Amino acid sequence: MRILEIIAKSTEGVGLAQLSQSLVIPKTSLFNMLRPLVAEGYLLQLESGYVLGPSSLRLSFRASRHSAFLRSMRPALELYASRLGETTAFVMLDETQAHTEYMEVAEGSRAIRYVVRAGETRPLYCTSAGLAVMAWQPAHQVTQYLETTDLQKVTPQTVIDRAAIMEKLEIIRREGVCVTKGEYSEDVCGIAAPVFCRPRPDLAVGAVTTGIPMHRATVSQDFYTNLVKKAAADISAELVRSYAPS
């Protein structure tokens, strides 16, 4: 727990030597403690050092269901669901780190709309939210996921070529948003943008996503895309404030 506390206070990452000095633990012994935390996703090992991983952040969200941050997230999602007229959600990597899990969902107002419940999961490779989160994960983690995951066609539009997925991730990083059309549900366009909890946007902790019937998305894609990016930026700003080191 002290390891997690020290790393949680850093916005840049904490190296092994710094951790060893702070905890007064030999590097070899400390490294053996860090390995299972990395394996389970509680920590990520980046070039700058160790940072909190998705499992730590997911645990903190669940443990603080009634925290100020989550109380503020719900109105934000409802606001953008109202502006979009479509179901809007916040997702994170689940325990397997091979799926996204819907953490909070605000229903859209349209009679015909995308329906999903908090707690449901979706694969990374064929959903807008999954791809948006995956685009801002460490390169080795993305490579391992693509090499070990059985990529199957969910619909005729599902992209399962690994090289094509890598190219798509580059586009997502460049544009700051992911749009999928019928790759998971044939009649649904998914739009998602990454959410960050550090001022430096190089590791997504989740994404804001919306699902739109294809006929509506085709007519107003730019409108939907801009609003989803704005929603993700607003929630990222709230997260940065909530998790800023004291």
C-alpha cells in the first residue's frame, strides 16, 4: 500500500531507485513486489517510471462511489447525453484489460437509442471506446493484447487485421477521437474520446463514448464527434483536479 501511495503522489512516474530509497527496501526485493502489481494492472511501467495502472484507478472509483468526483461525473454525463440526445457513458479497462467496462451511463432521450447498462463489458478491438482507450496505453501492452487476443468478426465490418488496427490507433492518437461504424453492432456508430487523469496526456484511464443509430450519425457526425471530445476534455479536467498530488 505504501508503494501505491508514493506512486499516486507523482504525476511523472517513480523510478525503482527512488522507490527503494523512499521505502528503505533493497531494489531486488522491491522489484519482486512490483512485478505482481504490474501483472495485475495496479501499476504500469513506463520509461519515466511506475505509474498507477487501470486496476488501481478502477478500485478507487468503485471504493468512492459517493465521492465528489463521481457525484460531479453523473451530471456531466447527463448534460452531454442531453446535448447529444444519445446514450453517453464513461468506460474503463476491466480486470482482464482486454475489455472496457461501463462505469457510468446516462440514457439518451431518443425513442430509438443505444441501450447499455453499468457493469457491462465490450471488447477493445472492435468498439470505439475500446480503441480510444487502447490508443493511449503503453506500446508493449497494445502489442501483447493484439498478439494474444483471438480477433473474431462480430459483424461483417469488424476489423481483425492486426496491422490495420495498429494503423487505426495511430489515426485515433492523431485526431483525439475514435469513430466506428457497425464494427460491434451493425446499425450503430460508436464515437469515443479518451479521458486522462494527469496533465500529460499519454495514458488514458478511460473514455467517454456514445452509441448512435447509423442513420443519425451519418447526417451529423461532426456534431457528435465535437461534443464527445468536449465531454472527455471536461471529465479529464475534473480528474486532474481530483487526483492532483497534495
